[in-house]
Amino acid sequence: MRIHALGLMAFGSITSIMMTIPVLSLYLSERGLPPAHVGAVIGAMSLAIVFAEVLVAPAASSRLGRRATVAIALAGSAIMLAVFPQVRSLSGFYLNRLIFGGLRGLLWPVMFAEVTEHASPERREVSFAIFWMYFGLGTLAGPAIGGVLGDRFSLMAPFFVAAVISMLTLAPVVAVRPFRDPSTGNPLATYRTLLRMSPAIPRVWALTLCNVTIFGVYTTFLPLHAASRGLSAAQIGLIFTGGAVSFILGQDLLRRLVDRISAERLLGPAFIVRGLGIAIVPFLYSFEALLIVNFATGVMGAVLPLALTTRVAAQASREQLVPAMGGFNAAADLGFFVGPVVGGLLAAFGLIWAFAVVLPVIVIALLLLRDRGGMPHQTLREQHPVHDHGGE
């Protein structure tokens, strides 16, 4: 049952973030920020997360233990969410998001390490599928609730409710073990050791960066595109919800078919379908068209996080698990920085150019996969049997 408790924490954590997605760029735009600053403020959070995940999270889990680290991340996030609507200056927006990102950066490396150690390598993909399914439920509930709150009350309301949810997520924190990871001493030295022992991991991080850059462009600029076509905040929330429903269905399907086909085999097609689906968003003008395309790309999008997290789990030893997952999550959050910031700069010439960023990113991802000797065709256990740790 511990995997379900961890899943509930993921559900609450991602719900509190996704509630703000339909309204965040609209709120910043309403406060008078131009597209370049909208993208930069949103990206600032991810930049802080990268720093925290790489350098702070491993040290915190070593000194404070995993449970205390997660508790600090959730409680601190709640405070920053509640404070955000009170900010009135540009520098205040940047400062709030930087602190928020630094706190959130403590969360996911520990959570992914806990999921990895929940099951034997043979059942690890199933554990991650369950975890990602809860994660998907959060992406389903968050935008729908946030969009409705933004329409019926104000664009600030989702931030206050998200703060409450972040605090409530502390309830199942007992599922996280108080285990203290081995002291890293010098975090950079730890990463050098990790890369020396597991040289394939940087490629997984790069693929994760590509995946989240694509998604970061989408979450930042879809609301602006949809609003320019007359869609309400509630409709924007439902579009994100449609993608979340398909993501959950995809995870459930992958969980059921894990013994027949690995998510690893579908990485290439998943990048192509998801990327092209997002690239054509500027040419979709109706609520129905945006909903259908988002739903269709969500099913294949479910492949990407499952395959990539399972790869990292298979390639890192237990002693290096938190740093490995820290690097994985840092790559993801770097994507949430690159996508909004680069997209925001290009959006000055028109929103269509923000979405065009995904096209070269797809090419880079396919080249990274091709450089491994073609599209993946082996399971991780076949590729890396030396890292099977039994029941650890």
C-alpha cells in the first residue's frame, strides 16, 4: 500500500501546481507583464528547482532524512502559493517564484527514490506506472478546478486553494521513510562518480529535457492562444483536463501491457506524436479542436515519463539514487525553464513562433535515440542486468 500513499502525495503535489496553470500566464498578463516577462517569471521557478534538485536535495536528504525534506518542501510551497497573489512588483514575482522553485526542488528526487526502492527491478515499471497514474490524476483535477475557480471567483483564487491542498498533502508524508541517504560531502564529486559509473544517464537526462521543453511551451502559451480565440479560463482548464485523462488512460494501458511491450519501445513515436500535436496548436481555433488534439497527444505522452524514469532507476546504484533522480528532475525542470523563456522571447514576433520551438526539439530527441543504435528495442533489464538490486 505504500506505493499508493506515495502516489497520493504525488497527486496532491501536482494538483496544487496544475491548478495555477490555466490562470498563471493570464494573471501575469493581467498585471501588465509582456510575453517575455511572462515566460521568464514562469521559467524562474524551474531554474531554482534545477539548482535545488542538483545541489540541495541530496544534502537535505542526507542531513535531515527523506521524510523531513519532503515535509519542508510541501509546507514551504504552500506558503509561497498563498503569498503569490499579494505580490505587486515585477521583482516580487521573480523572487516568489525563485523561492517556490527552491522549495519544490527538494521534493521530487526523494519521491522518485522512494518509488524506485518500493519494488524489485522486475516490478519497478509497474510501480512507476501506478505512481505516474496518480500524477496524471493530479494533472486531471488541477486544471479543471483552477479554471473553474478563475472563472467564478478571480484569477487569484486558484493560488489560495492550491496552498491549502499543498498543506493537506502533508497528511500521507509518513509513507516517506525517515531514512538518511549517505552523506555526499561534495555534491559535484558525487555527480562525477555517478557519471563515471553510469555513463548512459546523461542521455536520459537530455531526453527528459527535450520532453519537458515541449510540454513547457504548451502549458505556458496554450492559455494565451486560447484566450486570444475567446475561450474562457474554465474551457482552458478543460483542455488541460482532456490531456490529463488521456495521460491516465495511457499509463493504465502501459501498466496492463508491461509484460507484452515496454514503454521503452515507444519512445520515438511518442516524441513525434506529442511534439507535432503541440506544434500545430496555433492553427487550431476552436475549443473542440484544441481538446481533441490535446487528448490524442496525451496518450502517447504517457510513454515518455514512464520510460525515462525506469531507465534512470535501472542505471543507478542505490547509493547514487537520489543524485540520479535529482539530475533527472533537474533536466525536467530545466525544460520548464527553456520552453517558457525561449518561447516567450519568440512570442514577441507572434505566438506561432513560441510553438515552433518544439520542432527542432523533436529532431534533437530523435537524434539522441538514434545515437543509441536505433530506436530502443531492448528492455532495461536486458541492457543493464548488473544493476538489478534484488529487493532493494
